[in-house]
Amino acid sequence: MNHVKPGKGLGRKPAHMSPSFKSGQDVIWMAARELNEFTRDDITMWIHRNQYQSVNDKTVRSYLSRLVKGGYIEVSKKIEKSKCATLYQYRLIKDCGVFAPKINKNGEKVTQGQGRANLWRTMKILKVFSWRELVASASTDTVTIAEMEAKRYVSLLHKAGYLTLLTESNWRTATVAQYRFNQTKNTGPLPPQIQRTKAVFDPNINEVVWTPSKQEDVA
């Protein structure tokens, strides 16, 4: 049985995975948590100071509006700059952690992408598991995780060295593979991402940690 050791397949970090590649919402939320009280201009200046150049003012305006409607921030002060312009100062009132709230224009939570976050968090809690046990524990009333999605995610994290295969699946005995989470690969709260190329990117360390070889089938 061949194992991929942690770090095997580690590639040079591509340019598009520099800090500026983070999503606009992630960057704005990082700024809001660090500043705690701020104006829209303060957020924009924080973004440029930290070289997140892909986030524009329209995105900042839209996401701040969503955060207000969702109850994450509130308007703490209104400053009349002119008869036609008002400057709003905001205050963070609900810090839900490092994950940027995924909310729609009405401030309501959306669950897209939450499945992998649940899988990543749950495998660190269970430590030893099969993909079936992982699905059962990671699914909630609002987040349903497809079995094939879980199997594929577990397979790729095993290839990237996050999981050790303890026992292989056996269709004759109707048993499924058992894995153990490698504590040395607990890099942070953000779930490793699967790119279109099927490479594994870890946003906690901002690195591509595994890439498939041309001969390898990871479908």
C-alpha cells in the first residue's frame, strides 16, 4: 500500500495564490475584525496597505451593507460631510471567528461551501473515521453533504498527507476504508481547497500542498 507522506507533491506557490487572491469577503472580514471600529475608507486603506489589490470599493460597500443587515456590524456614528454625503462609522458587534460570514444581500446566511468546512472541522474532532462516519457527523439540519463529495475530499486529503489510511475498503466484507487525521497537518481552521486542476491548496499556510501526477486518476 502506497502512502503519500506529508509534504510530498509540495509545489511552488503559484502567483495567483498570493495573499491578494483571497476572496473579497474574506479580506473585508479580516479588516473588520482587526480594526473593530471603522469607516468604509478605513477598510479600503487597510486593504491597500496589506496589498489585497483585487478588492474594489463596490465590493466593500456591498459586503458592509450585508454585514449590517446580518447583525454582524452596526452603524456607530454618522458624520455629515456635506448636504449630499454622509460618512458612516461602523462597529463590529458579532465576531463569529476567522470565517467570513457567508450572507446574501438581505443578511441571511447561505450554506454554499459550508460542507467542506464541516468535513474539515469534524475529521479533526473524530481523529479516526470512515467517509460514512464523517458524513454522518458533519451533516447538519442546514448542510447536507453528498457521499461522493465526502469520498473525493477524503481521498485527496489522504493523497496530500493530511490523512493516513489505516484499513482499506473491502467490497466482499462490505467494509469501508478507515482513516486517521494526522495532527501534524492541523494547519488551521480553514478547510483545504480542491482546485480545478485537482491540486490541494491550504489557505491556512497559503500553499499548494499536493498536485496530481499526469498518470494519477483522482476523479
